[in-house]
Amino acid sequence: MKNLKFLAMMFAAALSFAACEGGEEEIIDGELTLKATPTMILCDGEYASKLDVRLGSKKITSGVQFFDEDNNPLEITNMEFTTTEAGNHVIWAAYGDKFSNDVTIKAVVEFPAVTEIPADPNPNSTSFVRKVMLTQYTGTECPWCPFMINRIYGMPKALFNKCVWTAAHRFYPEYDPAGLDGAALEYTMAVEGFPSLAVDMHSVTGDYRAQGIVNGMVQSAIDREPAKAGIAACVAYSPASRMVSVKAEVKAAVTDNYRIGAWLLEDNIHGEQKNNGATGYDYNTHHNAIRIADSKVTSSDYTGYYLGEIKAGEKKIYEFNPVNMTLNSAWKAENCHVVIFITTEGEMGTGTLNTWFVNNVIDCPLNSAVEYQYK
């Protein structure tokens, strides 16, 4: 087996050398790693697992050869694995004289239902990680919106990692392939123009030039209050009905009244973005686009369904109606995930139309579960 893998690696190295012939020799350094997302797909030849190959910290998108567990070369287009054969598929990658770890992708006829919330890993604790929810108000016709993307990515890594990013695209005035239809979320924050960025439904800014304003708003949200509760959840997708079932459990650290909401997001949506000169990222590929906002109280209030009072140390389960979370036929389930948030009541913030603000939020892929996140 080892010799076969060595021969396969030499074959890949020859392909890589041929691809680079005539150009400058690339210095290859670091460990080659392979990651597949998701690791469970439908065996319909369309549902895809995205392959991420990195040499050290550098992402590799060309010159890579993939092999199966028997070291047979695989033809993979656009770094996406699809199959019509059910079962476990073991894949590894080769680049130059390097080869990666193995990953296993399970292909199924239909996804099994994820109906169980994970067991509490620390039942005696209520010291939860606090996440901030960002909502970017944007559209492909907005030429200044790419600059707000730069401000979000421009946050210090430690601050960025404390955020869950959502993007509310609107059809203004032309069609937007990442558009949110039927839920005017900008009304919930009295948004007057694009781009705008809301933090925890509490404060909003339209200033896309000043990095310090965005950094300060996120830090202020963290400082405003600690995590009053934690969230655990499971999310199941049925390809037959295209419905998503979401079950969440809220564990309170502080006795308070709580609301809860769930938003379905989609990644990797292609749409040409108008741009007045921003650089640094692929602005034509849109991520975290809100497709469904299942948290409506009124037409100008999406702060979530009322859970009532939860006493410190106690838990409450909420199951969302899967009919409200039905995927449009054009949306790709493999690119979707669900953001689940809780809100609590406080004093009116800047630009808000209500007094309920996000206190904590989690992001859960389809057909998976997230346990409570403790400090």
C-alpha cells in the first residue's frame, strides 16, 4: 500500500511539474492538509463536498491531484467531490512531492434525521462563550458594499472570531441572486442606505471607511453584557421535502425573559457585484446570505419567538416549524447552514426600533448538531 501511494504521489508530482513547466519554480514548504465540507453528501451526482487543500497556511487550488483509498486517480472539478455511489469514499491529495491526510466522505441516499440535541458537556456550568451577531445590509447593485466587507474582514482576528456573520441582500433596484425575499430586515434597524452593518440588532453604522468604528461597535457589544444563556441545537435536512428541522435548547446563566430565532443562510452564491474600487477579496461570491428569517414578531421586528422566563441553571427546548424553513429549488442545500440566536430585553440602542437585542448566537450546518460552548 505504501509503495502504491508513493507511485501515485510521483505521478501527481509529474503532473504538477508539467503544469508549472515554463514558469518559475515554486518553492514547496509546509504540511499538505485536506479538509472536506460537508463529510456527508447525497449520492445524487450533484450534492457536493468542497475540498480544501492547504500547504501550510496557503490554500492550493491548482496543480492538485486526488486519489481514492486504492490510490486510483480521481477526476475532480472545481475542488468539489460528487458521486452516484452510496458508501464511504476515502480521498487524499497530492501536490508536488507532498501528500495529505485521508478524509472520508459518506454518500447516502437520504440524510438521516438529526433529532437529538447533544448532551450537555458541563452540566454544572453556566459560563458560556459569548458570540456577537453581525448583519450586513447589502446588494449586488451597491458599489460601496465591498468596502464594508473589507471592514468586516479587517477586524482583528480575535474580534472577528467572536462574531457570526449574516448578510441581508435586497433587490434594489435590480435582481440579486443572493436576495432575501419577503423579509425586509433593514426595517428592523431603521437602515437608511446600503452598505450598513448592524451588531446584535442593537446598533448600526453605514460608515464603510473607518475600521475603528466597526471594531468599536463589536467590542461595545461584547462589553455591554456577558452571555446570559447558551444555545445547543440540532439541524436536520430532508431532501425529499427540502425542509429543515431545527431544535434548540437554551440554558440560562441569568434568570431573564428570552426570545429565539433561526435564520437559514447560503454560501457560495455567484453574482456580479458592483464595485467602486475595493480590492482584496472575491466580491462576486457571496456568503452567509440570509434566505429565510424565521424570527418574525411584526413586519419591523425579527427579534424572535417568545420563550418566556428561564431561571438560572434551567433549560428550555424550542422546535421551529420546518414548513417555515423550506428550501427554494434554486438553493443548494450543501451550501446552507442555520444561525440560531437568542435575544433579551434592554434599553434602546442606536438606530434600533425595539428593545430586544441578540445576547448569543450559534451557527450550525445542516444535518449536524452544536453543543453548548463553555469558556
